[in-house]
Amino acid sequence: AREFPDHKGKTKTLLRNLSRQNEQMSSVEDGQFFFHILLSSDVAYLGLCDRLYPKKLAFSLLGDIRTEFEQQYGGMVEG
């Protein structure tokens, strides 16, 4: 099994620096990995993927997670 290095500090820094736009997609390289971030309605969806994993697929998955989250918990998010 492949082990990921500890990215806890990097993740905290990324989330602190995110702007509060209606929707934003971005990717940040960290060695052999990419943090893929989707911002939508005051919620950040974050994925950590190997650099070889296609960005389009990563954002497609984050979009699916966003849709499911909004259906289940959208009314609970304070804006």
C-alpha cells in the first residue's frame, strides 16, 4: 500500500489562504502530489492526488462530492 506523507500543515495553510468567492477551482503542487480545491457556497472540497492523476477527473469527483453534500447538508451551511 502506498503511504502519503503528512500534509496536515500544508492543508491548513491552503485553507487559510482561500478567497471566499462563489466558486473557485485551483490546484497546488506539493512534490509528487497535487492538492485540488473546489470552493462553492462557503464550503471547500479538497482532494490530494498523485501528480499523474488527471486534474479533470479530480475536479469531476470533487463536483460529485459537492452535489451530494449540498443535497444532504446544504441547508445546514451558514453563508
